[in-house]
Amino acid sequence: MATIDSKLLVSDLAIVVVDDTKFGRAVFNSVLSKAGYSDIRVAGSARQALELMEERRADVLVADWFMPEMDGLELTHRVRQLDEERNGYTSIILCTALEGVNALVTAFRRGVDDFIRKPFDHEELIARVYAAGNSANLHNMLLESAQRMQQSNQELSELSARDPLTGLGNASFLAQQLDALLAEVAARGGGVCCALVAIDEWNALLEKHAGDEADQIRIGVARRIRRTIRPTDVAAISQDGEFAVVLHYPDVAAFRATVFERLQAEICERPLAVLGTDLPISVSIGASLFEDQPDNPTAETLLEDARRQLRDACSHGNRQIKY
């Protein structure tokens, strides 16, 4: 493997390395230091790594898959929760001697970004950390851009158009945005998609988790929706336990139905942290896509069609999608 040009390395990249062996920590630290990285923190356990990251964020986490007390997948789960709370992103590389595709696919679904097999080649480690750092920087720039846009929108919008708990638009805001986008499509072409995201068995959840717990569920689902959609998309509260996402496509050929699967997976794959407890959550999605045509719908009719699709989805059980 060719040696990576040290000029390309991100000198201020914050790296946390966790290995339960003293020798392993020393090797990681030595290889990365010689490559030009200076902000390297090492931990002897997953819990110590979490403590380091709670004190100060990291761009890249390199961890062993198998460790005592807490393995790499559980550590990944905790780091993703921390990322959500801080509106940041950490690229995670797991070191493993496992062979086969199934284990790796499972880990990717749990939020792992990359792997390196043990015993690892030093140049390969440097290359993967370099790529992970670039990925983390891109993710964080997009998150910061989305946050700035959200803050700007909040300042420009009337307070009455926002849900005070989640910061999402309310039903009035949703109708206004749909009307504006439908007018845009009628004038310039393209498409508008309205998706309704309903928390499965919401009334039953309310019976078990009222008050502050219910608010934390609402906030957690809203946060995951905001993190998943594009900065230009619209997120709103349609009714209690139900969220709306509006996607605008100047070129309707760019629409991909997999957007719903990605949105559902981001919300459901990991439990929500609700007042110190991990709570599994499930949502179903109903969506309607409008393309410019002679009889343009109103915001009300587009919402009605999305709700019809949602009812159809829910009739088939939890975690369903219908569009």
C-alpha cells in the first residue's frame, strides 16, 4: 500500500483509541503519532472512552470489537446517543478478527462506519483514519449547516407557527409550507412529497409513559427526524404522536422511495434514551407524492391522501411503510 502524504492528514483531528491491552494502546498511539496526528487520547476500556468523549468530542473513535464489560457495538450505541445530544457526528472504526459478512452487516446497521482486521497493517490504519476523519468533517459541516438554517428559520417564523416542545412547525405551519411548495410546483414543475410518520401504539405508550417521559419521546423522535432529512425539507407536528415531513423535488426524477426506509431506520434502529432508560420505539409511515398535473391538489387533499396511506400502513401492523 502506498504511503499517505502527511500533508493530506487533518492535523487537528481529534482521535480516541480504546483497547483493553496496554500493548494495543501503545501500538495505536505510536502509529498515529508517527503519521502526524497529535490529538490522540487512549482509553483502556469502553467506559473510559465514553468519559473522554463526554469531556470533549472526538472526530474518530477506533475501538476493539470484543472488550470486557462493554463491547464495541454497545460502545457504538452509546456514542451515537451522545452524538444526537450534541448534534455532532463521530466516525467509528472497529478492530476485529471476525470473518464473514453477516457480522459486519449487523455492525454497519448498528452505526459502525468502518472496520480494520487484526492484526492490522499500519498504513491501512492510517488510511482508514484519514477517510473516517474526512467523513466526520463532512457530516459535522452538514449538521452545522442544518442547525444554522433551522435557527434562521426559527427567527424568521412566527412563534405561533412552532411547537414549543420539539421546535418543529405546527399544523398551521405545515399547511402554509405545503401551499407554498404546491404553488412552486404548479409554476415551475417538479414534485412534492408529504409523508406522515406515526409513533406505533402511541395511546398505549401514553398510558405507560406520561408527563415528562412522553415529552422526551416526542423530543427524541423529532430530533431523529431533523437529523435525517435534508436542510431544505420541512418537518412539522401533524397531530400528537404524528409527524409530517415534506420533501420538495425540483426534478421529480430525483425522488427515491428508499428515503422512507432510511427515515424509519434512523428512528427505530436504536432505542430512545428516555429519562435514563432505553425505550424501543417504532413508527409507521404513509406518504403521497404529487407531480405537476392539470388538477393540482390542495394542501388539504395531499395531507388526506398521505393519511389514507398511513392508515393502510398501520392496518398491517407496526413499522410499516405505504406510499
